Amino acid sequence: MESKEKFINKIYEYYNKLSKEIIPKELLNDLILKIADNQFKFYKNCFEKYPKSRKRYSEFKVKDLETSSTYFFILDYFRSKEIKNESILKYSKNLFKMTNEEFLKFDYYKRWYEEK
């Protein structure tokens, strides 16, 4: 299985391009470390739990960042930092590659999902 450092590097490269320097560097770096930790734990668990899928979970795939669960994780992170809603919208829509309208729909879905 890849090292945690490789996870961090791949995630950093991916989100650094998407952030377009809109997200404060310190905030982005902290977020990247949290995502890398979360993804590494998930991969490690799957690697150990599903021996037939070891090849799949031996190397981090950036496409795994483009999932609802990762987006939920990012939104929860931003909200835990007590960031203004306007900034959350601005930061998230860049990281999620969404328009304002798409992000608002997604955020509505997240709230609905968590309240059901």
C-alpha cells in the first residue's frame, strides 16, 4: 500500500490546482491533511478487510476525491471552522467543480440526507 505521504502529495496537487489561490493557504493545507488522513484510513481498512480488492486499494486514486462523502467531509470541515457562508460557497464550488446553483443544490441534498 502507498505511504501516507504519497496520499498527501496527490491530494495536495489535486486541490492546490482547484483552489486557484482563493482558499487561504493555511486553511487549504490543514484541509488537505485532514482529507489525506481520512482517505488513508479508509484505504487501509479496505486493504485489510477485502483481500480480493487489495490491488484496488494499494494505490490512491484521485477520482475518490470526487464523491459525495468527500464533499460532505469538506463542508463539515469548513463549517467547523466557523467560516462565513459566502466563503464556504466560494471555496467549495471551486473544490467541487460546481457552479453556485449546483453547489446550493448539493448543500440542500446534504442537509436533507443528514436530517432524514
